[in-house]
Amino acid sequence: MKIKRKRRKLFERIHLRFELDRAYFRELLDYVPRPLLSRHLLMFLGSTVLSAITVFILLNHQPQEVAFMAGVFVLSALLWVTEALPLFATALLAIGLQIILLANPGEWLGVGFESGNNPDFREILSPFADPILILFLGGFILARAAVKEGVDRALASSILKVFGNKPGMVLLGLMLITAVFSMFMSNTATTAMMITLVSPLIINMPTGDPLRKGLVLCIPCAANIGGMGTPIGSPPNAVAIGFLRNEGIEVDFLSWMIIGVPLVLILLFLSWLVISRLYKSPTKGLQLKADSQRIQPRGWFVILVFSSTILLWLTDQWHGLPSAVTALLPVVIFTATSIIDRKDYNSLEWHILALIAGGIALGLGMKLSGLDKELVALIPATSSFVFVLLVLATVLLSIFMSNTAAANLIIPLGISLATMATGGPDHQVVYYGLSIALASSAAMALPISTPPNAIAYAKGIVETKDFVKIGGFVSLMAVLLIGLLGPQIIGFWLDFLG
């Protein structure tokens, strides 16, 4: 007896259910990335609504280019604070909106400048070719080559032996080495390397020994501070240099180090004193058993190129090559010799470069539209505390959000304020820009404040209150040193350098 099999129709319910199951929609929905998750989508929509309200309110009182730029500024600030979008995505969005709303290359009605000619869209895109991005690219290449050939770990373990086995000296050695590496490498990569280096010592120490926390805390603290020392040490430094260049002021590599390194040394010494006192160990001697690594010939070649590049950066006043041009030396040499291959090149921190370019473009848009003048008019420029308040605001913002994003928001305001007060390029413009950038790197009072803090916190040895004590102390000292003494110190060095 033949059994008739019922043929399923193409659009029968069971067929659709089978197809839906086969499509793994549930699994796909589990992997929907930000910002499509509901929480981030709501933040994005809320930020968009608030920026639109800002535009509509200002359209009745200001030219439309000022209103549009204010909307872009508010949207960028909210998205950077909430991180509803990745930071670099917000930077790219800000550039795109400025092209449409200000440059108006399509000549659409209702956008562009209300009076006068629209800026060329190429001018808004010009931050992508800013020399500071090439300088940072050279720094990324140098750091990647050093890590790939094991130069960083070999040098760190060798140098650390010089500091002996006393707890205080071991702490000092860790902090100095971490700070020096952070001047030329990513502070995140430096922290990860140094935490790995010190992990065997921490594991072998008694659980209740306070020095275990001290050893973990000193590394992110030094990494954050070390980034202040050079133009490539931290992205906010690049943002400040880019904004100053737009004002016709060039800050070279050596000039930055002359101003930044003394601040680094002072903050390192103060933080070392506090950590060594608060986390004092009853143990008299420590032995850091770091695996000795022999530097291979390729590693020595990396050291040679690294040293040559730094030397050229420090002597640009004599040979005349700008720092960005010198930064192309390691890029060309390491890629041509395959020390940096295609995989290494593709894995560089391109999102940081996009974030820096977005910040520079945001400041440029504020200047082109006249929004900077309107914002500066709201600030009591005659108050002697404005500079300190800007530094303090930078530190507070940077504790809760990306320090690069905070620098992108506050540096153009500070530079515009100084420019309006002096009438043009002046030492005051320089120390406003440099001071705000340096202050943004000093914010480290929470585990979420910086990636180095997060790496140290992930070890499970330190608590939030430890970051509040040490990071809060460093932030306070930085505000006092930069806010109260910064103008005098920077002014002295600028006069000395001519």
C-alpha cells in the first residue's frame, strides 16, 4: 500500500519556520554589535534630538552656520561622553556632518553659510593629511617593530636588574622604565608588557603583602604620566599640536620634551613617594626573576632605527627636517625590510588616527563657522581663574571619558580664548593648548579612566579605592602644577627656546 506523502507548499508555515531556524537569526541577534543594541541606540537617538534642539534654538539668534556647528559640537560631545558610538566613529560622523552642513558641496538649499562663501570641503578633510598624523604613524610603527622583535621586553628586564632588590627601588625602577617606554609606545601596550614582567614576583609574594597592590598600581600610574613627555606619547598631545598648527604655531619634538619631561619626573617622584608609603612591604628584599631574552640581529636593527629616529626628532632645529618627515624614516625602512609586514601594518591603531583627525576637524569647523567666538564670549575672559578652571574641567572630564575626546572638546575652546585675549599667536595660546593636553593625561582616578588602569584592575589585586587614592592624588597634583605654575614654567621655556 502506497502512502501518499503530503508535499509541503513553498509558503507553508512549517517551511518558513524551518528556513528561519536554518538562518540562525537568534544567534545573529546575539551578535549585533554596538550601536545597534537598544541601550546605545537610545543614547544615540537622545543625543541626536538634543543636538537638533540646539540647532533650532540657535537658528533664531545666530547665523545658520553657527547653529549647525553648535549642533555638531553638542552631538559629538554627547556621543563621546556616552560612547553610544565608538569614539572614532563619532569623529568621522562629525567630519561628515561638517562637510554637508558647512561646506555644502552639493549646493543644497537650507545648509551652508548664511552669509559669505562656504568653505571648501577639502579644507574640512585636510586634518586627515595633518603632519601630526604622520608623526603618530611613525610612533606606531616604531612601537610595533619593538614589540614584534622582543626589544621592549628584553630592554625592560635588563634595565630593571640595575635597581636591585629593595622594594622601594624595585618600584622606582618599574615606574621609570614604564614611563620611558610610554613616551614612545602606546601606554596600553607598555602596561600590558610591564604587568606581565612583574607577574611572577607578585604571584610569589604573600597574599596579604601590601606591596602586591603597589607593584600593580605603579605601572598604570607611570604609563599615564609618561605619555605627557613627548608629542607621540599620548593622542591629546597630538590634538594640541594640530590645533596650535592651525593658529600658525609650531611646537617641535624637543620643545615639547623640554616642557613635558620635567612635569613627568615631578609627578613620577610624588606618586612613587605615595605608593611606597601607602603600600610598604614588611619584606626586606625582592628578587624580580624576569626571563632574560637575547636580542636577535633583527632586534638590534630595530634599536638602531629607533635610536636614529629619536635623535633626528631631538635635533630637528639643526638638520631642518620636520618631525613628521623624520617619522617616515621608520615607516619606510621597516615596511621595506618586512620587519613590519602587511598584517602588522593593518593591525595598527588606525582608529586613534581617525579620532585625532576628527578632533582637529571639529576645532577647524568651530573656527570657520565662528562658533568659537560665540563660545568664548560666554566665558569671563578677565577672570584669573579661567585657565585653572579649564585645566580642572579637562581632568574631571577625562576621568569619566576618553582623554582624547575631552581634549578634542576643551583644547579648541582654550586656544580660542587665549587667541581672543592676545589678539593672535602668543605664548599664552601655547600654554593653554599644551596645559590642557597634559592635564588630560593626568586623569586616572578610576579603573575606567584609562586603558592602563583597566588592565591593572583586571588582575584582580587592586580595588577601585586604590585607584581613587593614587590616581586622585596624581590628578590633584597635576592640576596644581599645571594650573598654577604652568603659565610661568611654559612661558620661561618658550622664552629660553626663542
